[in-house]
Amino acid sequence: MLIDAQDKALLAARAAVDKHAEDVIVMDMRRLSTVADFFIVATAGSAPQLSAIAENIEEHLRPLRER
């Protein structure tokens, strides 16, 4: 399944919010960087919550990996 960078970034942000991430920001970097199209910043209340957020993002993006 092909998905563009913006949709992928929004999917990752929603996955973070699903695990109660706070202050989630999706920054469009396309005109500023050749390294990343989007950058996502979020706040977690604890290290275990941070791990849960990261794992949930990975789980949601795993099916989209290009081979």
C-alpha cells in the first residue's frame, strides 16, 4: 500500500495520541530539509508512556514499510 509522507506523519501522530501523548505537533519540513519531510514532536508523562507511544507508532507504521 502506498501512502504519501503527509498521511504517514498524520497516522503516526494519531497513533501517539491513541496512547495519550500530549502537545503533539506535526511540522512540515519539506521546504526546510532534505533529510525529512515531516517531523513529529510529542510529550509523554513518563518513560513507560514514552515506550508505549513509540511502540504504538511503530505498530501502526509497520504495514506501510517499503520492501
